[in-house]
Amino acid sequence: MTSSGLRVLIIGGYGTFGSRLARLLKDDPRFRLIIGGRSLEKARAFAAELGGQAEGARFDRDAELMQQLTVLMPSVIVDASGPFQAMGEDRYRVAEAAIALGISYLDLADSRAFVAGIGALDVAASQSGVFVLSGLSSFPALSFAAAEVLAADFSEVTGVSAGIAPSPRAGIGLNVIKAIASYAGKPVPVTKDGRVQDGVGLVDFRRMVIAPPGAVPLRARDFLLADAPDLALLPMRFPGLKTAFTGAGTEPRWLQSLLRLAARMVRFGLLPSLSPFAGLIHAASRRLAFGEHRGGMFVSVEGKGLDGGDYRADWNLIAEGDDGPFIPATGAAALLRALADGLRPASGARPAIGEVPLSAFEAAFRPLAIRTGIRRHRAGDRDLPLYRRVLGDAWAALPPAVAAMHSVSGGEYRVSGRARVERGKGLLASIVATAIGFPKAAEDIPVSVTFTVEDGRETWVRDFGGRRFLSRQLEGTGRHAHLLAEEFGPVRVYIALVPESGRMRLVIRGWQIFGVTLPLFLAPDGDTFEEERDGRFRFHVEIGSPLTGLIVRYTGWLMPD
């Protein structure tokens, strides 16, 4: 490596994912970034924005490649352009030119045919002494890295599924939409019942809730079948595989439903393809970007655990705000940093699975608003305390007094202490508080809570100075999976349990009255948390809503009787 740094040409360097890779590397003096694209003006403008050793260059993958690469002479090429699904018969021309010039190559392809077929260049790459790695993206590099970690706890893997859930405001690029449109409504080979069968792109689906332990889950999403490289590669990694699935869960849901309907029209021959509508779909996804600015990803492995029992483990990821589109670029960033450290991948051409471990991906996530975690599902989990089941591995983050308060798995348990109670001033707030049985305002009153646990559910009877009210708590299911459900008469509230900074916050994620789901913005809400202070369990419960204002706020401490 020269003093000026490792020269890295990023094709599509000012695009959705290429620009993220450049931003991840721009402050590392070991790299000299060449931002390549068809527009020299855009390439130079973005390079100037990056600063440092970045430079802009015109690069057209469809023009004469040898001359362009000879002028630029990068040490490594990263192809982040796409869509790789539409590159035709001459799809490896960039990689072949790189091999001919002795330049190593990697790409962010997520096309099954493109990634699975890269091995055709293995002999040439080996003879040239370069590495050619395809698919260093969310699929298959990251998904496989997660699956490998999960599989270590299995004696037999029978099912693997994975999905990505971009934020509706992530600004998905046109090339990504073109890739999706290319297989919408078309046959997609998938492993079902232990053999390869045809699924239907963007029609077949699975519903999942992405919920890293201790994080506020994403709302349940339908993941529509996506033609990812994993579908071809997973059966080779796990010979006993009976099912494999990869999907994309986009929002808003009604727009996804329209896309699925259009894919069905292709399926039944009413439309030849959605490819001509890629521009329209892209424009609609940008202009109708409603919903939480959060995205995520999951990888789920099923089979037999090391004890021989049925077992499932899920790796979950949630990205907040604008950090989601960085995810496909983190693998390339991790590999390039390892290369700068002298850790060079073996020569040859192959899919980029096993090249970057999950630990390296997660290290690249740390500067970003990205949270990951694993949830394990065993037959005996039903016997665990309710809060421990909901929290999963995040249970270990609870302060001892908070964990002790929620460690009852059967029978009856009573705690008592003192509390201060405030009541809302409005008429509607007073009516709601009285109907539910909330206590009246008081500065310092005795309080007790009796927990009764039966069949995995908890009944809480709270007594504030002789005024009693009760609620029932249980584990959310279906679209409310990994949430705590609490019932106050006809009202059911779904709550995320979030340990952070020595507290456990309780965050409202949904609610119902008489089983009818109501808008979240009208839900009862407030700053509610539990903590340990002075060796005691302390609570701060605040309940209000936009319609009523504050209904009740009670704070205090509890100790076992």
C-alpha cells in the first residue's frame, strides 16, 4: 500500500449504497476513494463533499472497461451500481476486466443468478492472484453470517428464513426497484418440503415481527418473497434443509398490498412484467413514504437443538432513521478495513459468504443507530416468568430489584411500600380514571401489589390506601409478538419493555378497546419506567392521552412482604 492509501474504485459511488460505503471509509487515511459514475459532475461534487483523499471520476460500466481501469488503476473495485438482475449475458464484464488487469473485485449484488454464478470466474481469478467476491450485501453476506452464528446451537437445521424491512423514508434507489420489478409475479425457485419448488415473487409471503431483545419492535410486516442468492446457496450449506425463504417487508402496508396485487396480475398473465413500471413504483415509494422512520432485518433458523428438542433462534436488527441504507455497505467496509490491516481474502471467485463474520458486521454497526440481538425459542420457555419471556436475552440488563419483582413464575406474591398519586384535572380524565379504578390524589399513602400467576399470565391487584384496581398481563402474540399485553377491563394495551440506562422503560406500541384496534396516536401514553434506587424497586407510572391529558401519575417504592 502506498503512502497515499489503498485506491478503492466505487462504481455507483454517489448512489444509494455506494455513497454509504464511501461515507463509512472517508475518515480512514488508509484509503483513497475514487467515486465512479456516469456523471463526472456528480462524482466530483460528492467527492468534494467527502473531502480527504476522495476524488471523482467518470466511469461507465457499459463503455470500454480496460482503458478506463488502466487510467484509474485501483487496487480494489467495489461495484455498488446494479441492478445486477438485469445485466444480461455479459454480466461479469467488470469482474473479468478486473481479473485481466490483476485488480481484486467485490460487489454488493443481491441477484441470485449473478451471485451464484460468480464461481465461473474462479480459475481465472486464481491464476491472476486476485479475489473476486460477489454478494457482499445484506443478502447473502450478512444473512449467512447471522445464520452461521445461530446454527451453532443446532444439531440439525431444517429451516432458514430471512427478510429485510426498509424504512418507508429510506429513499430506496431506482436500481433496487428495477431489481424487484424484474421478478415480481414470476416463478422463484424456493426450497419447500425438502425439495425445490416454484414460489411466486412478491406474492408468497411470511409475517414477522422484528424485535431485538430490549428494543422497541418494528410493527409486524408481511415479507413478500424476494429472489435473493440465499435461496440457491442455503441448501448447499445445510443439506438437510426442508424450507428456505427470503423476503422484503416494505411500508406503507397499503402500497405493499398494491404491489402484491400487481405481482398477482403478472402471475396470471394480465401484465407481462412490472419492469416497465419500475419508475412509477420508485416515484410512489418516495412520495407516499408514510410510517415510522425505522427499518430492520431478521434471520430465523429452525430445527433440532443440541439437546434434540425443537428449537428456533432469530437474529434481529433494527436501524433508526437514515442509518438503514448503510447496512448493505457495512460488509464491504469491514472487508476493506481487514484488507488494509493485511488480512487478504484467498484468491479466486466465489459468493461472499463466510468472508465477513457477524462480529465484524456488528462492529461496523456500532457508530450507527443500529441495534441487533438474538431471540431463542425453546419448548420449555413457557415455564419462564412472563417478563423474562418477553425480554429474552435483554433480561440480563435489568437491575436486580427490577428483575426480582418480575421473577414470579407461579402462585401468588405480594409486595408493599409507599406511593404518591396525582390525578388529571379534566372531566374526561376523571371519568376514565374512575371507570378503571385508579386511586385518588394523595401525597403519601400505603401501597401493595399482589401478583397471581396462572398459565403464564399475571393478575396484578394494586391497593392504594384501600382503593383497589386490577389488570391482567400476558405475552403478545401474532402481530403483537414480543410485546407485553396489559388489560384494564375492556382496554388492552401493548407495551415494549426497553432496558436502558439502569431503568426498564415501558413504551406503548398499540391498543384496543373491546378487541377493536385504535390509532396509536390516540393511545394512552406517558413516561413510565421501573428502576432500582437505594436497594429498592421504584416505579414511575404516567398515563394520559391526547384526548384526556394526564389521567393519573403514581410514583413510589415496593419491597417484598
